[in-house]
Amino acid sequence: MAQPASIAKSLRICNGPRLEADHGNSLKAFEYQHAGEIIFGNGRISEVGSIVSRYGRRCLIVSGPKKGALRDLYPIIGEFLEHLGVAWEHFDGVTPNPTVELITAGAKIAKAFRADVILGIGGGSSLDAAKAISVEATHEGTIWDYVLFKERPTARTLPVVAVGTTAGSGSQVTPLAAVTNTSSRDKAVLCSDRLIPRAAIVDPQLMLSVPGSVTAATGFGVFSQAFESILNPRSNPLTELFGWEAVGRVIKDLPIAVREGSNLSARSSLAWADTLAGFAAGGSGQALPHGMAMGVSSLFADIPHGLALVSVYRACLKFTWASAVPTFARLANLLDPAFAGVSAWDAAERCPDLLQAFLTDLDVVCGLRDLGVSKEELRALAQQSMVLPDYKNNPRVPTLDEMLEIIAASF
């Protein structure tokens, strides 16, 4: 039997010259795995009881305040659970940019209730919190011990079922959960395949009542996840397929959903774009703008993630476009089909302005100053934007001085 070394040598001999000759036309090698189930469609929330009961009989619901916009939904979900014999408890303490203390509070309730399944309901913060609670409720220490791969969640992690009620984070299909540490003014990401929800219910009807301003900000979160997954050097043919489809849907349907909140067709398209963007981001990762937005919310935990992205995006694109001309030219053509006949360089150069015009039409444009950031905090924000590795996954990687220039241009 041939030995591994000789097999490898034979492969190089047989395939090396051909691969080298075809390199310009060959597809990038990649791997992609997703372990979750997607339940997509109008009215699918009615199946929540049967889905949750597959994974446990004692369910902790994790959400924002019961008195919020979804107050009428929670009792209905409780009835669906009880009908299938699932006991439930409700932790409704989730706020934007969930903190270490918030996760600990939810984990204590999960342990006291002896929960064996977590049901996250809401936007990205609620779904991230549900994932983080599923870890801390079954492991030693706090969730901060598990961010950035310091410790890895084990098979004890509780199964999570996700019900998204906004189109924004893609968290219902990703292995990621973002957590803020207010004591150190830091934000980090927990990443593990064990965090991919076992099932994601994506029901566009649940999104009909989302206000226009929230729709715009969260919808831009979909765009940014999808576009940055394409910019990321680890992108591959599959994540680019997901990413461009999501970008196109946001450009086409987000303005409609902002103007006509009850337009179910637009809501459905955005819900699907959100799911695709989650697939794309989970498969290749994010780039410079997300790293900066994470820096913003680590220092200013009350700033919503979508608005943090809006505030820095134009400056990030102006910094990056010349290093990714074909990608930016394609985006320019999607934003304005008139650029289809323009040279790739000229279209790419105009792309930051075209995107800013798109955001202006959504009435969501803002700068860091508008979000309450003071000029004295800009250097600290530049340094914080380089804590997470996202900025390194950009076609052009900024130095600290360049990061400060981007921050200043976003002010």
C-alpha cells in the first residue's frame, strides 16, 4: 500500500501543472457546514411548540421586555408550548448589546428552572443572549470566559431554537454571539458550532409591526453582513452567492419595507435576505466596518449595532474601494444600474457616495457625533476598533493612524 508521502507526491505530479495552468479560472477551495433547520414562511410560528418539544420539555424563553412591541406574542407562544406538554419560564431582561451581567442573570434563571432547551425570541440581541445563556447555564464561570476561544463550549450547551422578529442580524443561523463587558468597556464574540440554533423559525408576519426607523437600521445590518462577507478574503463561491443575493434583496426591498411596513412581500424578501446574510457571515466572516461598529458598542453599549454601522460605513468604503474594485463596481451597478456602462474603476470610486445616497433615502444617515460620541473619545474608539480581528479581514488593512482618520471622518 502506498504511503501518505508517496500519495501526496503522486498528486503533485499528476495535478500540479494542470492546477497551476488553470489557476486563474479555478474556484477557491472551501468548506461549508450548517447544522440548523430552517422553518421559513408566513404563519410558521404556530409550529413553535412541536419544534421546541423535539429538543426539551423545560423551556426558557429569552427575549426583550414583556411590555414591549411583542407583548401580545409571548402568551400565544406559551400556549403553543403548553399544548405540546412543554413547561416554560420567561427571562425578559434582554437589552441592546447584551452584557455579561445580563447573561449571568438569564443563566441563573435557566439553572433554577432546570431548563433543557432555550427559545430566543426577538432581534439579534435576544438571539445572541439566548445562545450565550445556553452556554453559561451549563458551564463553569461566566460567558466572558468563553469569548474569543478562551474556553470552548462543550456538548453540555443547551439546544437553542431561534425566532427572529426583525431582519437584521442573521443570528438565527450563525455560530456567533456578541457580548459586551461594561466593566472593561469591551465587546467580544463567542464562536462555536454548538451555538448554531437547532432550528430557526423565520416568519415574516412577525416583522410587520417593526417601525420604519428600526426596519431601516436593522435592514442595513443585513446589507453590511452580506457585503462584508464578500469583501472578507475568506469568502468563497457559496458565501458570495448568499451574500450577493442578500445585498440585492436589501437594495430592492428595504426602501419598500421602510415606507410600507405592512408590505408582506418586502418583509418576506428581507427575512430571507437576513437568513442568507447569516449563512454568508457564518461561512466567511466580516470585515472592517463590523469591527469598528463592535468597537463603538463596546464603548457605548446603548448605541444600536445597526446605527453604529451606518455611522462608519461611508468612511470605511472610501478607505477600501481601490483595493477591491470589481466588488465595489458590482455594488455600484446594483445601487444604480446606470453605472453598468461605466468603467469598473469609476463605478467603484462612486460606490461610497451611492451607498450614502441609499442611506439618505432611508432617512437613517448619522455620524458618531449624532450618536453621542464625543471628540475626546475618538482615539480610544480607534484603538478599540482594532481589538477584534475583523479589521484585518479587509481588502485594505488600516494602521492605527489610518483607523483614527476613518473614525474622524465618521464623526
